[in-house]
Amino acid sequence: MKVLKFGGTSVGTALRMKEVAKLVVDGERKIVVLSAMSGTTNTLVEISDYLYKKNPEGANEIINKLELKYRQHVDELYATEEYRQRAWEVVKSHFDYIRSYTKDLFTLFEEKVILAQGELISTAMVNFYLLECGVKSVLLPALEFMRTDKNAEPDLVYIKDKLQAQMELYPDADIYITQGFICRNAYGEIDNLQRGGSDYTASLIGAAINASEIQIWTDIDGMHNNDPRVVDKTAPVRQLHFEEAAELAYFGAKILHPTCVQPAKYANIPVRLLNTMDPTASGTLISNDTEKGKIKAVAAKDNITAIKIKSSRMLLAYGFLRKVFEIFESYQTSIDMVCTSEVGVSVTIDNTKHLNEILDDLKKYGTVTVDKDMCIICVVGDLEWENVGFEARALDAMRDIPVRMISFGGSNYNISFLIRECDKKKALQSLSDTLFNKK
Ligand code: ADP
Ligand code: ASP
Ligand code: MG
């Protein structure tokens, strides 16, 4: 069985929902994971923000506006008055539920409940539409099987058991529809898999049912070789290794959520990125295969801070790096890039919540300097060290750009450069021209 996930833009209007219905009804049984209609989760975040700030009036205004939009979507989606009414009753009940949270104390728990409503609504709408079309479709409630453990990691054994039990309740169903993104935590409270987390849901479900393929349907023809939001003339990459996809997703290729790769990779289930706007386009296939000696793509991650610790005590000493890394660990701050010399080490972080405390502690071990507003550029492909010439080509593209750090050899799949954020566009364009657009 396949798992198909449709993102926010793919279910963003009544028309798009109808297109999704066409795509999923092909005689094969499948699980369909849906995001909230595009913009909805952001609006729910905005509503929560007003409620945190104890402004129920502000929140209500946005709730009413959003409800009105949904009224239009529902009117447009269904052909019959019967289904229009059935769907509207459910959608309205979710809005009334959101409104009930404008009256009391508002904390993180309530916010999670509000954020869950987007996926609950979109899945109910598409399910009603399929039923109206005469399709044997059922809703599988993600809150009944998608669960994280005490470390906030998905509990795959629980997910597998409960998902199977849910599916067994409907042995005759052709299409199982479920919510991406939402889950319960170890304490049974409503939670989520982080923004963009519907991709993760699809991958976890794929691993849980040992799917033949996980398809991520979005608004673009697969993973592109550079960020299409920043660079001209990008092209789709047809094949990626899981590790390459993971690097690209982590370093900013927004088409795929980075957490999505691991469950599929471990279960050895291919992931296919496909385009809802052009369903016959080839998209990108992600698997455990490598294309020998090929640079595949470039991605960039913003809001990076670089920290350098210089100390003559590092010279010929052991244990220095451990002490430095322990400081980051004690503030639960993860490190992205590391470069060392005999007298100093530079690292980068993207979470600056505890930056001041970290700097204070680091000063015990050496002279500390900080560079803010930096950006990691990550070049991904088969960069196994014995392949020659690839480093030189990537470096050549960066010849006019000040480079603060270079990292190569950590994996077989990437070279990373740390540069100023203001040089990002130029660097990405130059890498594109040098690596992909040259004849
Ligand atoms: P969805 O709502 O379907 O999950 P997203 O908005 O999360 O979709 O991701 C799709 C978007 O990712 C594309 O519209 C594109 O602008 C952006 N994107 C960023 N980098 C890349 C890349 N390297 N390849 C393809 N798309 C990318
Ligand atoms: N709706 C959620 C979000 O906007 C999850 C997702 O779309 O993947 O972040
Ligand atoms: Mg997404």
C-alpha cells in the first residue's frame, strides 16, 4: 500500500481539493495524509498570539474572518445541499471549539489544541467530498494512533499497533484519510510534530505499515537543484540518496521536512516528491541508491551564528574540544558546523536562546569572538573523498565571496560554507551557474 501526503497548497482551495480527490481515486487502496489548507496554521498561530496577549476581541475577529472563508470553501466544494450541510456542521463545530478557548486561561497546551484544528477541518472536508463522490473513504483519527514518547520522539511501536487497529475497523475502505502534523504526547495531551510536520506523519505511517512508497505531493516538480525562491533557472533533481535529501532538507530546501527522511530510510521505503499542479511530471525519487560522482543540489540555512574560541591551551592538549562541546550540551544548543585548527575551534549554532550564557562559559577556555547574521551554504551530492575535482569546482564558485568557514569530510555527501547572510543570493546563484548551468 502507498501513503500519499498532500501539503497545504495542494488542499488550499475547494478546486484543489477536487484535484486531490481525482488523484487519489485510482482503484488502489491507500492512506492519504493531509495538511491544513494553506495559511490556516499560520492564522491559528496568530489567533493563539492574541489569546496569549489576553486580547479575545482580536482573536475573535480573526476567527470570524477565517470561518467566513471556510463557509465559502464548503459552499464551493460540494454539489449537494446534503453534503454542504453535513460538512458545514462539522467545520462549524471546530470553529465553535476554537472560540471556546477565548474565554479562559491560555497556555501552551491550549495553543496546541488550536493548532490541531486546521488538519482536523481539512481532512473532514476532503472525506465528505469523497463520500459525496461515492468513494469508500474513511477518516482515521491521527490523535488515536500518532504518539510521541517522553523524549518527544515518535513511538513507532504504539503507532504501528494503534494504526493497524484503526484500519481493521474499516476493512472495506478504499481510501483512508488522516491528519498530518497532529499527535498526542506521552501524557495523552494534544501535540504536534512541529511546523511542516505533515511530511513526518507520512513517513512514520509509511514505516508503520511497511508501505511500498511514500509520496509527498506539493506545488513544485520535486526537489530543485537550488532554492527556487532565491535563484533563477533551477531544475528538478530526479534522484537523491536519503542522506542527500536529509542534508538538503535540513539546510533549507523547504519542500521536504528534515525529520521525514529517517523513518523511510530505516524502513527502506522510497519517497517520491510529486507536483499536484502537474501530476504527470517525474518529480524526485529518494532512495538508498547513489548516483556516482554527481553534485546534485545546493541549499542554504539562514540565521546562523558563528562562535570562535581561540586558546594556546588547545595546543597539544587533549580534552579541550570535549570541554567546549559540553558547554553547548548543557544549554541544549546543537552545533551545525565545526572547524578546528591547532589553536582554535569555530562552531555554528542556529538557536541563540542561551548565547550569552554559552559565551560566558566559553570565556573560561579562551578568547571568544562571535559573528551573527551568517548563513550556511550546503552543496550536496556524491562527494566521496576519493572523487577528485568536486571541491575545487564548489570553491571556484565562491571565489568572490568572503567565506568564514568550510566543512568537508563529515559525510560523503556534502561540503558546507559559512558566509554572510547578505551574500547568500550571490553565492547560490554563482554555485548554480558553476555547477549546474555551465555547458
Ligand atoms: P507543502 O505546503 O506542500 O508542504 P511547502 O511550502 O512546505 O509545501 O514546500 C514547497 C515549497 O518549497 C516550494 O513551493 C518551494 O518554493 C520551496 N523550496 C525551497 N527549496 C526548494 C528546493 N530545493 N526544491 C523545491 N522546492 C523548494
Ligand atoms: N499545517 C502544518 C504547518 O503549516 C503542518 C504542515 O503543513 O505540514 O506547519
Ligand atoms: Mg511542507
